[in-house]
Amino acid sequence: MADGELMIEAEGLVKRYGETLALDGVDFSVPVGTILGLLGPNGAGKTTAVRILTTLARPDAGRGTVAGIDVVAHPAEVRRHIGVAAQDATLDGLLTGRQNLVLVGELSDMGRSASRARATELLALFDLSDAADRVLKGYSGGMRRRLDLAASLMARPPVLFLDEPTTGLDPTSRQAVWDAIRELLRDGVTVLLTTQYLDEADTLANQIVVIDHGRVIADGTPQELKEASRSAHLEVTLPAAHAEAVSALAPLVTGRIHVSDDGRHLSAAVDSSPGFATSVVRALDEAGVLVDNIEVRQPSLDDVFFSLTGGHIAEDDAEIDGTAGAGTGSNPSELQGAHT
Amino acid sequence: MTSLTTLPSGRAAIPVPRRAPRAVWSRVLDVWAMTRRNLVHISREPTQLSDVTIQPVLFTVLFIFIFGGGIPIPDGGNYKDFVLAGLLSLNLVTSTMGTAVGLSTDLNEGMIDRFRTLPVWRAAVLVGRSIADLMTAMLCALIVAVTGLVVGWRPEAGVLPVIGGFFLVLFFAYSLSWIAACVGLNSKSPESAASFGFIVLFPLAFVSNTMIPTQHMPGWLQAVANWNPVSAVTAGARHLWGNPNPSGAIHAWPMQHPVEAALIWSVLILALAAPLASQIFKRRTTE
């Protein structure tokens, strides 16, 4: 992360809400023009980190800077550089979509006519032109989200904070939001994205930071995280059962080799090193085993995430009850009841 | 990661993507944008506006035709001419409840967070609200005046003193709206902010000379009424409009100098409540 100027920096951020330690010393940084995916289950501290960096909350310890400006010492200056799409709808329900955007533009010192022009542009970009002059109360959840994102882009800020921007969106809207984010990155905007969707982080993020219980538990590129987890999976299909197959594979795999009842399908957990499939084919060939099919499945980011956090990301809402992890069937872990 | 005291290796230059702020003008624009937002709210929910449109007409007609005949004015005079300044005070004082409810609603919605991430003058939320409420108060004053003229109220003074009378009551209502702001900002919900109206504003408006001359009240209540700021404001308006002002015969200082007393009360309330409201707002929006 050394090259490039750092547009967002968090150093040892600590934040308490009453008894709850929402952030317990979180560090990360985002170089200019890149996107960092902040990943974690509900209550992990993602939103708290965003609230601190967007001047909405003050850290109890540590330091945050945006565009090189300290968020605690110069919040007003920071606000001139950021756009924020928060998790809760932060728009005025009694104003129309257009009035909301123009209001945000005017409050960002853009001036009235520039605000109107930009609002029209963004309404078109997010496919909201038809609903532009309807009162927000009548908008669907997806429309509100898109308008929220549009509002965060009004003043063309160089740094964007998107807190779960696609939660609750249908696939089409989600794709539209992703396209918009990619477009912004091409324009050199720096983005901090929090998400619960691993595919979203995988598709969009240059870097990923995984936090859980207020601490960073992993960071790296999506590829690095997958490789670090070394949880690749080998599956070999033979034309017929072969006595030597298991002993030939044994030196190459990390775990127990599972053999199907007919003896034709073998599978095992393996370290995914470069050229691994070649070694498998060679070993089996030397043992005189014929192979129909061989597959080395790379871990998905989901595999990585579940192995890191104990698998409670699938939880929909931390406040509902304590059944964290129910969706993945493993290790129900405690969730912090703080700001999610 | 670098330690807290070390500067990070790469430090982004500060880009200047927007116009440099021209502090004062920028604040004026912030306030104006917030004011317009609140005016749009009123236009969307006209029921909110009934406090300052239907209520004044209703009160004026009810008091003049139902109670009017039964309430004697010391030293003679017409009840219509007496009561109009009182009706103006009553309507404007009770309408400040809208400020409390409005701000409480704002605080309970996510919109405040959006404002706080924008380069907005923090107090603009409060000032914009108070100006929008002042505008509705002016509309209310106009409706009271027109209804009064229709049913026979007549001021006996020049144009300037008449305008001065309206100014006196509006200025007091504006100051009072900052107390309402404090209450609204301290309330847990818009509903509890609304109860402020019934618990505080109605006694304030009625234990005074607004509807009846205080001479008819029991002694202790009379003392309270004579020092009630609403009495000074109402007596001040009657005095300026040349309407019957029985309070002028009372020896309490505010009743002898109602205009001065009304102005002092208004300035005092504003000077205390406005900074207090902005303090409470700051506290409520800091985490």
C-alpha cells in the first residue's frame, strides 16, 4: 500500500458505545483512485469506522484522515471532500427526488443552477428521471438507495463512502450501482465500500479489509485472501476404481482423501500452489492410474470469509435475535449489539 | 501501519473540488436552503398549516361572538377591539409548538446525518426552521388581522404604530420559538414535543390579559398575569393600535410600560434560548 497517495487513513481507531467496544484499534488505508472493501458481519464495526471517517462520530482513540485532513481536528474541511451514502436512508421523505438532490447541492455550495443541472444528470444516470418530481415517500427501497447514491455524488467529491450501497437492491439496480462505481473509479475517485456481499467486494474492490468484533482480522487483495486461505479443493474422476489412486495422491493433499462408493470419485482439501494440477496428473500417471477428469476448485471469497469469521455473515439483522450463524450452520457467535 | 505520531508515507494533496467558501454568504445560502425545505414540508402537509390558518379564524369568530357580549371592558370599549391583540398573541404563542415538533421530527430521522456530512453551517438547521416558522407566523398574523377587520375590529392609530404592534407580537413569537426549539431538541419523540404545547404554551397564553382583562382574576393569579410576558406583548399591541387597554390602569411596571417590557422580554428570551438551542443541538448530534 506504499505507492500512491493515501486518500483515506485509519490508524488505531477505537470507539466505545457505552459498554460495547465497537472498534478496537482498526487500521487501514486507501490509496488515491482505488476502492477498499470493508467486509464484516453485522456489528463488526464497519459502519462505526465509516461514521468516524465521515465526521459523524469522534473516535475515543486513534486517528483518521481523509485527503490528508484530520477528521477530528478539521471536520468542516473534510466535508468538502467527501460524499456519503449511508446505510439508513438519509433523504427527506417530504421532498421530491429532484428537490432532495438540489438541496444537497446547494448545501454543498454548488449554487442553484449548477445543482439543478447536476441533479438532472444524476437522475438520468440512476434511471430516476421518471420519478424525479415525485415525493420520496412514494419511492421503492431500491429507488431510495439509488437516490441516496446520487445525492452522495452531487458535488463530485474525490472521496466516497458507500455504506452497504446495494443492500436490498434487485439484481438490475445492483448492476447499475456497480457500473456507476466503476465509472467513478475511472474518474479517479477513491472509494471506501462496506458490504456484506462477498461477490460485491470480489468484483469491485482492489483491497479488502475484513473486520470482526472491532478488529481487522485479515487484509489484502481478493486474490491474496483466497490464496492465503489455502482451502482449495481437489476432485478427481477415474474411468474405473483403481487401487493405487489413493496412495498416489496422498503426498499431494493436506487432508483425508474421500473416496466415493464406486471408487471412481476422489476428493480432498489441498494447498493451492501454482501448477498443482500438473503435479496431480503426473503422480497419477506414474502410478498407472487413468484419469477422466480433474478439478482444482479455488476457494471463493465466501470460503475465506467463513473460515475467518466463523461464518456469521449471512445474518440479516444483528438486532433481531441471537441466532447468528444460523444461515451457515456453524459456530453461532456473539454479535455486538452496537451500531451496525 | 504507522504509529500515531509518525506521518504516513504518502500524503494526498488536498484537492479543491468546490468553490472556496465565502463564509457569511455561504451561511446565508445554507439557511435559505433549509428555510425552503421547511416551507416545502408545510406545502406537502397542509394539515400542519391549519394551526395558523383555520384556528385563528375559528378563535376569532368564537371569542368575539360567543364570549364577546359577556365580558365587560373596564372604562368601556368594544370587546372586538380589545380582544384582537389577545387573539394574535394566543395564536402566535401556541403555534410555536410547530417548531418543537418539527425539530424533534428532524432529529429522529436520518436526514440530520446527511446534513452533517455536508459542508453546512451547523446552526442552519435551526435558523432555517425558525425563519420558516416566522413566515408561517406572519401568514397567521395576516389571517387574524383580515378576520378581525371583517368582523369589525378597527385600530385607532396610524399605519406605523399598527405595523409596530404586529412587529411586537411577531418578534416575541420568534423569540419564544427558540424556547420551543430547546424543548423539541430535548424531546425523545415528536409526540412528547407536542405535549409541550398543552402543558406550557396554553397556560402561558391564557393566564394573561389576552382574552379577558386581568382585573377580574383572583389576586395571586392577577400578579402572575401582569408579569406574564404575553400580557406585556398583548398590552403593547393594544397600546400601539389605539385599542382599549385596561391593563394600562394596573400599577405593575410591565403594564405601565408594555412596549418596553415586551421588547426586553423578547430580547432576553432570544439571547438565552438561541445559544442554548444550538448547544443542545450540538450535544444531540455528537457521538
